[in-house]
Amino acid sequence: MPELVVLRDVQDSELRHIEDYLKVGGYQALKKVLLELKPEQVVDEVKKSGLRGRGGAGFPTGMKWSFIPKNVDKPKYLVVNADESEPGTCKDRVIIERNPHLLMEGIVIGSYAIGAHCCYLYIRGEYYEQAQILSLAIEEAYQHGFLGKNILRSGYDLDVHLHRGAGAYICGEETGLLESLEGKKGWPRLKPPFPAVVGLYGCPTVINNVETLATVPRIMERGADWFASLGTPKNGGTRLFAVSGHVNKPGTYELPLGIPLREIIFNYAGGMKDDKVLKAVIPGGSSCPILTADEIDVKMDFDSVAAIGSMLGSGGVVVMNEEACMVKVLLRIAKFYAHESCGQCTPCREGTTWLKNILQRVNDGQGRPKDLDHLMGIAFNMIGTTICPLSDAAALPVRSFIQKFRKEFEYHVHQKACDVAQVMV
Amino acid sequence: MPTLTINQKSITVPDGTTIIQAAEKLDIEIPRYCYHPGLSIAGSCRMCLVEVEKIPKFQPACNTRVSEGMVVHTNTEKVKEAVSGVLEFLLINHPLDCPVCDQAGECYLQEYYMKFGLYDSRMDENKIKRHKAEIIGPHVILDTERCILCSRCVRFVNEVSHSHEIGIFNRGSQSEIRLLPGKILDNNYSGNVVDICPVGALTDRDFRFQCRVWYLSETKSICPGCSRGCNISIHSNRQRPHHAGGRRVMRLKPRFNAEVNHWWICDEGRYGYKFIDDPSRISLARVKEKGEFLVLTLDQVIGRAGEKLREALEKVGRDSVVVVASPRLTNEDLFVIRKFFGEDLGLSQIDFRVPDQNLASGDDFLLRADRNPNSRGAEAVLLDENGFDLTQLLSMENSRKLQLLCLFEQDLTKTLGEAWAKKFLQQFEYVIYVGSNENETSVLSHLTLPSATYAETEGTFTNFEGRVQKINQAVEPLGDSLPTWQIVSKLACALGYRYNYENAEEVFGELAERVVEFQDLAYEKIGDSGVEIPDISKVQV
């Protein structure tokens, strides 16, 4: 069994109350940070650990923190992105439910590192229960002096505010989230300026994912070198993989970065359900290009998955067996992005719905010979042409599905029917 | 001052310049919909994508600031493909109803399709149905099917008019421009959203279906609606006289002037042109005989006016004649009035100031409380040492017999109120009215001479800041009407003076020599955007 980082103390249990968390050594890393380390030292340690953002893009966390300008009069903010909305992803939820105080501890350390005295925790509206859990955790942390004025008599102050979103996927994009937090429509912002310079309310802001921040106390506790040694070079630590689909044991597994996808599916998730044949895997949430059964020996770290043309993304592993119709799966994904496009940029606003409409026809047995080329062409025009990556997220699956399962799509177009088995021959 | 190259052309620009601005200086066209220099950057239409060397992704030219050594390409195959792709996206749900769209001919979907599109349509789905032809305010009509959601209008009401009437509602391809609950697009600058709308989504109720834009001629002019002197273009239809009931001036559009009005004009000014082709225009000269108007030739009536003027001067004397000019007249008109009545005839009772009983108010943007375009010029040209004040005369109970009153564009009935105006007019034996439109004062006059409107003449106005700006002739003077300076010149000739100005420029030449505020100013130097005279602002407050 590999070493656990985030789920270490909560493998089979929950530490919802602060007393339980304190019993397993909770808030000790914070004590060490606040009383012994300067903020720059914390940033350096996280940089050294090689921790990369767990939200999906994999940007080095320490570097993100170091972008916060030092000598500005404006307040600085830490914003926690708990708007976990990528289809196939449910890892942050596990952290919040099982170990909310680990997240709180990470929040205080992160805020201290960037010089923030105010933190907003933005959680998706559908996570009502999880919001209750966090609300309680915040309350307890205040009661025990881990939040509020003069934390652990270090002279450092921090307030944390919980904010529930209203259910838009786009508010998980960091600048869309900031807009939403400011009470506006969740339209991602044009960059530059980047949030580190002009973020929430025009002030320097760091936006970090839940899993990223929950990892930080462990790095401070055990050291950067320990953390880095868990993964592969440039991909330090572990990752929470949320495995779903046609497997025997769907669930969230914490595993070291670089573990082969095959091992995740067949060792940890218990292999294919009913011994059906594996057909395809989405490795990191619905926006990631799909992998075929031949590609599952890929190492699950940011760089290895990118090298074969997909993304590690948010760690949502969706496993599909031979009976899954790829047209139908892609249509489902396309529907999601058409519904969630904010409508700001032309290619995404128009392209997502156009893709969906064509795929609907193909799925319904009304495909036309040129449809597949059109889908590819539309997707091509959507990639890299918009303010935020939602357009890419909608287009990349289309491209990869059609490239890798073209015969299946052609069968739909020409035979006006779905016959997955025939294509699989 | 970074130096960059765009399409192999090099240019040095100030810090903070964006690629789109630098390209404009090089005359390289980068297509854009959401970008407007008068509004904040939205960066969402994605038409201005360019390639910048060493940056892997396309960059929006509107939001990318230039840096030293930057190498930009706007015409590579990659960029062309991206731009034509964006255009295709914009058009898939567009109704393509150009034949019935007012914007046709000045629509940037048409324009850019021809320049950057020219692809074969791949759209084979049903288009999204949306709200059509919705009246959203007194001047503007909205067709959301034609809308490309560039958000210019939304930014305008938020950033320029600060009136916040409209917004983008819903999400994704269901996004639509809508009025905010309980609001209508009703502010004094609402017409500007039609100008900045790059497509036919927002059209002008006033101009709607009146004339195709390709029949319009543009003439640079100045709005006569208030003392701001906003720069405008008069759009007139000289090719299709049977359109729009024979109206010649079809609409006014703002004309950029960084010193005066930027890109905007107010609705009061924009829609204040109707008097030019109104049935109330006085197109023929006439005299009143036995209570009935008798239309005669212009020369006959001017001859009659000359006789009346001579009679008054000879029988009673100079102080029996009063001239009321108008701050709506051009500097040239006013100068000829001053020269003939003041200098040649030696009259001292010349003024243009009538105490307006219905004072308008201005706003904190463009509209000024003084609704006259040339008060400043009238002060400079007419007010001198003589010290005559019409207000005193108006408020006095006059015992002495006044002989002749000559009114230029002065509807005293409106400004003074009916009772006061009638009382004043009755003190005169004879009233001459020179003006462009009929009103309650003109019908009381004994002799009426038709003058041209600002759209039918050329000359200059001086705005409240002392900026001298030029108006140009858009259409021919209606009927027998003539510019006021020509009418006065003819009158002077009738009395034996030699007035043979060829055009307004000649009048201005003499004005510049004779009136200190205009000294050293040459007509051709005024150009399209005017010249500010610092001296004039010190003359009068």
C-alpha cells in the first residue's frame, strides 16, 4: 500500500471534529509554520516540494504564491476553489467530508505564506452538506484559536468566509469564480492582468484548489524532500483519483503521481465489472481527451499524460467498457459544455451548441457524411481561441473521440444506427 | 517607447499601446467587434486574434500591450483561419436578413465576411429563434437574432451614459441582450448604442426603413443643438428624392472629436434635425398686405425691406430701428449683420440676447443649458463698445415711437411668452422676420425673408469653450431661401452698398481681420475638427 498524504488519517474514518483532528497531531504543522517560519520560507518549502495545483492545470503552487507582489498597500486574498464541477471528479468532496480541518490548516498556512488576512472559501452550491461540514470546521477553528486574531499568539490574523456558489460550472474557472464571488455574472476575466496582481476586488489574490491546500500541512510537517520523493520528478506527491464507470470498486483512491493507469483500474478499482472488455478511459475529468484500452500503461502524472495527448486534469478517471457507445458518451459531454458555456467568447458560445446539435443528429441516426469533418473543423476553431479553457475543454474530447473511434462514428452516420459490437470486431 | 513589427512593418509607439492601436497607426486592419476605443476592453468577440512570435497561443490584439521587439503577424494562414472561424461562429445563428435590415451597407458582418470570411457555410442545423423587433426605448429597436453579443451597448450604458438599462441575460448560446427589469432604454444618449452596434441588432426607430444607407451622402458639420458644438455628420439623401416623403436630411451621426464630444452626441441633438425638411419651412419671401400674405420674388421682397428700412432711417432716425440677431446664426451671418446695420447704417440698437422664459437645463456630460450653438461667437462679433442691451428695451415701457424691428431667427413668442412678445412687437410700425421656419412670431411680421438652415449653408460656430468649428453645406437651400449673410448682403445692395462676398470663407476672411477674437485665423486652418481660440475665453464669461 503506497504512502498516503491527504487521506493518511482518514482511510476508513472521518475526522469531522477538531478534537479528533487534534488527537492525530492536527494543527501541529501550523504551529511550526507560524512560530518558526517566515512566509518566504513557507513559499520556498512548497516550491521545493514540487507541488503542482490539483485543480487541473497543474501549475506549480509555490511559484503561484511567489507571484503575489510584496510591497503593495492593498489587502491580499487567498481564495479556495471548492467548486468541484468537472464531470467525473469528486475528490475534493472526500477531503471536505473526511478531513475538513486538514483543509483549514492548509488554508491558514497558505494565507500566512502569501500575507493574506482574509480568505474566501468558494464551494459549489450543490455541496450543501459539505458546506455545513466546512461551516462547522470554521467555527471550531475560531473557537480553538486557529482562526481569528493573533493565531497561536503569533500575531498573525486570519478570517475565513464560506461562500456557496449557485451551480455554474464556469465559476470553477478561477477568474469566473472571482467574478461570482464579487456578486457578478461568472464570466472569466481577460488576462492579463492575472489574479496575483489584480484579483478579488482588484487586489492580489491566489486561488488554490482544495486538494492542493490539504496537501500543504503534510509538506510542512514532513518536508519538501519527503513529498517530492513520493511521485516522479517534477510531479511530487500523491493524487486523489476519483475512479468511476464500469469497474468493480469505483471510488476515490490516493495514489502516488506516476502510477500506471492500468494499475489504478485493475489493482485499486478492482478491475472491469462483470469481466467486460475495457474500451476507453477518460483520465482526468470530462474535458480530457479520451484514451483507448491500448493507452492505459501511461504513467498518471501531469507530464506523462500530456505526452500522449491527454491531460491529468482533475483526476476524474472514467472507465468505459465495450458496451459504451462513444457517440452517446461524446454527446453527453457535448451537452454538458453547451449548457455550461458562459457565452462570453464567440467560438465557445456558438461552437459548443453547434457541436451538440450535430452530435445529437448523429446519435439519432440522422448523421450526414460531412458531419464528422464538420465536427473536427468546428472543434479545431474552438481550440486556443477563447478567454478561458472551457472552449478547449468542449473541443478536445470531440477531436479525440472521433480520431480514436472514427469507425464507430461512421457507422452511426452511414448505417443510421448504433452497433457497438460490430465496430469492436 | 517600444518598437515592434507588425507584418514586417516596424513602428515605435508609446508605452501601454495595444497591438490593435499600433496596427491602426500602420494602416493594418485588424477586424474587431467588441473593441471600441471609447469603451473598456471586453476581449470576447475574438475577431482580433493575432499571432505574436514566442507566444504559443493566439493573442487578442485589443488587450495585448506591445513590448520591445515584439513581432506580430495578422495575416498568416493560421490567423486567417482563426478569424474566419470566429466569423463563421458569429453567423451560424444570424438570420442573414440583410435585404430587410437597416444596417445593410454599413454592417460589419457584411464587411468582414467579404474581407475575412468568404468561406462556404457548413451550418446545416436550425437557427436559434430569439426576440425580434422589440422596441426597447423611445429611439432604439432591438433584434436579438442579429445580435453578436459584442457587449458594446452594455458597456456604453454602464460606462458612458451610466444609465444601466441593458445587460446580457442567460448563458451560452441562449445569451441575449435584454432590458433590466423595470427599465427602458431611455436616456439622452440612447441613440449612441445604434452607432456603436456593429451589426443590425440595434437600429434607430427614427431612421428605420427610411432609406438604404448607400444612398446617403455625408457632410461634416456641427450640431446646432447647444453650445457644446458636437461634431456631427449630416447624412442626406440626394439620390432618391422619392424616399421618406422627400426628406433630404435622413439622420445625424456623431463625428469623432477628441476635444469636444469624442464618439458621442446626445439624443436631443441627434433627433433635432427635423426642422430642416419640416412643412413649417419658410421657402418663399412674402409681405403682408391688408392682413394677407403676398408671396413675391426674393428680390422684390428684399427691395421692399430696403424701402422700409430707408423710410425709417430718414423719417424717424437711427434710434427707431432695432435689430435682434440670434446666437443660432453663424459667425459670418453675424459679422455681415454687424457690418451692414452697425457700421454702414450706424445703428446702435443691435443685440442677440433675448431673456428666455423657458430655460432649459444641461447635463453633466455633453448637453449644455445654452441651447444655442454660437452664443460665444455672437458675443465676440456683436457685443462691443455700444453697450446696447435688449433686455432693458424689452422691459421698458416705451413712450418713444419705434419704427422698425428686424428679427433674425428669433421666435420672441416662444422665448418671451405670447403676451410679452405681442406687447413688444406692437411698439414697432413694421416688423421684418428673417428665418428658416414658420412660428408664431414670423406670422406676426409684416415682411418675411426665408433663410437657409445650418444644413444648407457653410460657415463657423464658436462653442462655449471658444472653439471655432466649421459647418458645411449638405443640401441646397430650400426654395428661395438663402444663407442669412447673403440676405443681409442683398439688403445692403438694395440700399446702395457694395456687398459682393462670394462665399462664407470670404466673409470669414474679413471677420478675422476686423474682429480681434478671430485674428490670425484662416478659414482653411479650422479644418474638420475646429480651432480653439484662447483669447476669446477671456473676453466674456
